[in-house]
Amino acid sequence: MNHTVKSIFLAAAVSFASVNAQASTLGKSDFIVQELPTNPQLAQNTNQDFLLHENNGSSYLYVEQQEGAVLTIFDVTDPAHMKLAASVRTEAHGAYDFVSPIGTSAELIMFRDGSGTAVLDLRKHNAPRVVAIQGPATAPTEMLGTAGYLSSMQHAYFPVHQARDIQLVETSLTPRVVTTVSEVTRQINRSETGTVFLLNTGKVIAIRRLDAEREYANEQERLRDND
């Protein structure tokens, strides 16, 4: 497969404080930077964490909001047509972090206040449920396949996501800084399409790699032709 070598640098910016998260208007580019559409009522709420999950050939981005009370769900299967799928209320009692997959349809979550863990049931992609773990379970230190995990009070892990500024630097055409996104707390890469998702206050920013999208589309077409 013929790959065109292009570089994307996602590095902490020292002296940039402004956010420019719109599609590039500086001429032809290998990248598109866009803000995912969100529910206006939730746009100003702080995002705690997010998760990229595959379900029956589709890709969904789950964004935790309102101190764990709401999950906003984006359908990101087609990078050119990413859309808001749903915003649902959960039974989570506080802000949490996504820790580890459990099989193919669930995710272990850990509450940031140290109160324990729970399971996020994702079998219905538009209707996720938070299922409490019976007993005072602590953070996992070793996953035991999909059947359970070991935990240790001495080694409990509580993720801390320090905000940082991230630059997108294009090098394949005219070398330049395409955009800077400030106060980013999390980053997820979707390798199949080359899409990078950045999480900051009230926003989810998507960085699209057009060459990777074309390659992915061609591969999907070849697979369909071989069926």
C-alpha cells in the first residue's frame, strides 16, 4: 500500500493561550480542524473524560459531562459526517475516569472522589448504563481478562489530566502552525481514519487527516468488492 509520508506534531505549546479550532482557511491543507456539534445546553459544562468505542462496525465517542451525570454521544464512524447522536443521563454519583475495556461492550470507570469503581454498560450504544459494583471496590491494579480485576489500597491509581496547549503543525506543504487548542485535558486517536480527538472545557475538537481518510475509504471499498 502506498503511503505518503506526512508529519503531525501534537506538542505542548509554551506561549499560546488562544483557541483557533475552525477549519483551516489558509489555502489547501492535509488537515481539517473542527469542533464537534454539541447540545447547546451542555456546551458550557466542563468535560471530565471521553472514550472512543467500536460497536458493530460503527465508532462512537462518549463524552462525560455534568460531573458524571450526562454522557454525550457522537457518531464518528464517518470522519466527514461526524454528528451528535444523543445526550443521556446516567446514574453515576460523581465525576469519573474511563479505566479499561471489559470485553467488547463495557468499560470500567473509576470515580474521582475515591469512592470506588463501576461498570459502564455499552451494549446499547445510544443508551449506556452505569452499573454499580457491589462492595467497596477500589481502583484496579491488574485486569484479569474480562472476568474481573485485582485492586490494591496501596497502589490505587487516580488519573490526573493536566491541561496543556496543543499545536497542530503541518510539514508536508508550506510548513506552518495550523491551529492551537488550549486547555486540552485528554486526547484520543482513531488510527483507522487518522482522526485525533481533543477534549477541553465544553468542547470536543476533531483533527482530520484527509490522506488517511482517503486510504481508509479505499480499503473499505476493496473489502466490499471482495465480499
